Amino acid sequence: MTSIQIDAAGPSKPFKRFWRASGFSPGELLLTPEMRATLAIVSGAPGHGVEFLRPHFMLELVRASRHGQRITYDWTLLDKAMDTMVEFGFRPFFEIMGNPSGVFTCFTEKDDILLWRDFVTALVERFVSRYGAEEVKKWYFETWNEPDLPWWQHGERGFLNYYDACVAGIDAVDPGLRIGGPGTARTMSDMFKAFIAHCDSGVSAVSGDGPPRLDFISIHEKGVQQHLEELTPDSLGICQREMLAVEHIRQHHPRLAHVPIVNNECDPQVGWRDTHSWNATSYVAALMARIIDQHQKLMVDDAGVDYELLANDNGFIGTWGHRTQLAYFGSKVYTKAQHEFVTDQSALGTEPVESRFSMVKKPSQAVMDMMGLLGEERLAYSPVGDRLGVIPTRHSDGRIAILLYNSVDRIRASGEEAVHLDLALPPGQYSYALHALSGDLAFGAWESMGAPAEPSDEQLARLRVLGEPLAMGGGRADGRLQLDLILELPSVHLLLIAPKSGAPTRPEVRFAEECRGLNGHRQVILGWAPAEGFARYSLAKATSPAGPFTPVSSHILAHVAQVDVPDDGCTIVITAESLDGQRSQETWQALPISSIKR
Ligand code: 8U8
């Protein structure tokens, strides 16, 4: 039995919710209905649980034609891809990556360097005019992904010139926009060291002045090498290797010692395309929570690192075993992404053939939903040993959210831990609710169904319910809350505690993303405005506004849900329920499909 004491009435430390990001490749996926559906679902993580998206090769979407030193650009496809991210409330972590129609040839030639600078200026001016200067200031700009791997083809000097051109191009629009790099793949690679040295004391190849500015330093460290076998990720190793970079900077480039650090590909394992069935179970959710917590403890608390952002590169489209947030059921095979990748621009922008597909939320997204509810203050707690982790947080309005995980660096480990949680609360009346991810969840249910390649609509509806964190009950508390819990290995639990408040705000519908489900039937992904306090949502539908209503799902933390809808329409009721049972409702009418076809 482990006893955990948390003083939720006591002092707290600021908690930078630095993990709210994801990535994928290639950017052209954003032009497909499958990626729109993915973003619609991911956008429902509460508390802006996934705020930043980092797609590769976005600039492959720009069409260019070059006549000597004159280049003209057609931005149509890039605009559409950017709009898709922004429409669903995401902010780009914009990699300046890709070669518009292949017109840039050499970044060791001054001409191309200056043309690239001008291109970056035109690009960023376009973003500012389309999305507003204040919004673009909240984005990040980054260099080419992993320039220490073969997808960068212009050598070390070429990369430094490239960075200088990017910085000069951005500065010409607004020196207040954030830019950094190098996003290197290999621990302490020569490219990493050369880049840092250049930003410390080099000379800009564009301006001839001192070193280019550097607003953040990004590197990639993952848990274990790419392999088809089930290699066990070494979670601690990620922080240890990141610390080598931090120590190097502190020792050799003290001028840059306070630049924020980013690991924007912090995945359990290299190889998004490889299939490991643990990607579909709560093992991965617990591991993600553990890796994030290790960063907080070892890098932020112990080493004083200004840790800016951590991202799992799991926004790809794939199946249960892939490193993705959703399981995709459909006939397309997604293989394009990395070094073999060049966009065939002639194939883009044509009317999409109607795609039939369905998506089921996996634990890597469910845990992002849970973590999105954590507050911006971190509370103190009593030590808990090695496998258990606690992230106790408080919101500025007094709500408390505590994440508990049980995770070890061993894929096949199982067991359980009895925990006695003893929480001191500020005076007042509280309600609480507990949610959990443990076991094999939707994947386990799919296996029990006989692992159908094409589940029926009913089966998919069941899997979607099981994709959400399970509601484990709740109750009331007054001054002190004591709970006895069994935390399975692996598992993640989220305890939400809220003081008395009014009814939740109305879950007003924000978007309804139409798609053709796997079986050819209509599906709508419905997103609504999140309630201000903690709320859980339920959906019910009926063929006529008068009912009778059938429940679709209940107690979901996210503010998005997928619903099967008949072609001739139906009525959907979304209920937001506070932890103490107060409700507010929104009715949404799915129109007959004939009236919404463009
Ligand atoms: C360390 C390393 C060696 C290598 O040969 O190839 C790599 C490729 C390595 C690290 C990362 C890498 O590609 C990145 O990681 C991918 C992955 O599948 O894990 C993708 O997630 C990324 O898009 C890519 O940048």
C-alpha cells in the first residue's frame, strides 16, 4: 500500500503545460478528408490539450516557377492546408521545410540564399495577412526537419546559410516572431554542435552581422531505436540524452544557456510506420504520462531548464499498432512520409474521390484528453517510489486535477498497486470524479470481436465508446478527501475535484465534420464549445426532435464526438454535466444529407 498525501490548500509552483503538441508527415495529408477527421477529433482535447501541430514538408505545397532570379509562387494548396489546421483551433509549429516545385537548388550559393530569404518573407507576410500578426506571434517557426539525416541535402554550411536566410526572411516581416532549430535527430550530432556554435558566435551569411537570433533550441530524442521487435523504450534515457545537449550549451555556449529547450519528437520509439500492438493499449498512455513527468522533475525542477515544448510525433494516420492517436479503418495505405517523399503537385488539389473510413480514439489521444485538464499550478506531494507517478495540479479558480500513473519501462509488466490518497482541501464543498485508462481498452474489444478488418457500424460505435477514459465514479468531499484506489500496471487515472459552482456553460456546436463511414454510412464528427469548469459530456440522438432519444456516449472528457447519422437527418442532444450533477444542454439538428451537399 502506498500512501500519498497532497496538500491542495497549500503552496504551489507554476506548471507549464509543455506537452500539448503533435506532429506528422507529410503536410499534404491536410488536404485529405482523413486528416480533417483526425484533426477534428484531436481538437476536442480539453484545455487546448493539443495546441501545436508540426507537419513536415509543408512547402512542397507551394507551386513555384523560376525564370533566373525571378520566382513566382502559387499558394493555393498551402493556404488550404494551413486553413485546415487553423480552422480546428490548432497553431502551427511551422517547419520551413520543402522545396517549392524543386526550384531551389543550392544553399551554398548566395543567389539562392537571398531568394530563399525573400521567399520566407513572402510566406510569413502571407500568414500575417491571413491569420493576423497577434496570432502568428503565438506560432513557432523552425528550420528543416532533422538536417543531420539524409533528407537535408545541402551539408552543414548549407544548413547554416539556410537558417540565416530563414531568420532574415522572418525579421523582414516581424522580428517578434519565434524562430529556432535545429530539430536534429541524432544525439549531439556535428550538425547540432555546428548550429549552436553558429547561433552563439557565427556571422550571418545574409546580413554579414553577428550570429542569427535563436528563440528556442529543438532536438529529437526518442525512447528506443527503430526495430520490428518489441524493444522496450528507455524513458529515463530521453531526459538523460537531452541533458547532454543542455550541458553542452551551458559549458560551451553560456550566452545561449537560457534559450528554451524543445523536444518536438519525443516518441517512445523511432518508426511511426512499424506496428507494435502496445501502441493500442494503456501501456503507451502510462508511458507518455511518465515521460512528461520525468521531464518536469529532472529537467525543470532539478536542472532548472526552461522547458518549452515536448511533442509526440503521433499525428500520422495509421492502424492500432502504429504510433498514432487514432486507429484508422479504411482502404487507403499510408506510407509516404520521409526521405523518399516528394509531393506530386499535379496529383493535388483535384476533387477528392469520396473516401470511406472510420476512426477510433487510441490511448495516446485519450491520455492527451486527460492531461489537458491539468491546471497551471503544481502542488507538493509525498514521495511515491519509482513506478507510481503523481501530477497534482490546481487551476487558478480552485479546481484540482490530479493525474496518477503506474508505469515501468517493461512492455509486458503487469500487476497493481494499492494506493491510499489523502488530500487536504481548502474549506468548502467539493465534488469529485475519477476517470481511468487501463488494460487493452478498445483494442481489446476489437480483438474479442474477432479482429474484423471492417467492423460493422455497431461495432465501431462500441469501440468509440471504449476509446474514451472510463468513468470510475465520484462523490462529494468537505475539507478532506481520502480515497483507496487500485492502480493497475500499466494505467493512468485522473481525479477531478471542483468546488461548488453554477451550471456548466451551454455546449454550443462549433463544427460538424461530415464523413462517409467505413460501411458507406454517414458519420458526423461534432465539436462543441467546452464548458468553463470541469464537465463531462453525454450525447443522445433521436430520429425526431420529440424523441425517444438513444444514448450515444456518456461521461466523455473531450468536447468532440463521432456520431452515426442517417442520411435523412436526426436530432442530437449534447448534455454538459458538472461534477455535482448540474446540467446544460444543446440540441443540434443533423440536416438531411440532400440539403447540405455542395
Ligand atoms: C535516430 C535516427 C536514425 C535514423 O536512421 O533515422 C531516423 C529517422 C532517426 C530518428 C528519426 C527519424 O525520423 C523522424 O522520426 C520518425 C519516426 O518514425 O520516428 C518520424 O516520426 C519523423 O517524422 C521523423 O522526423
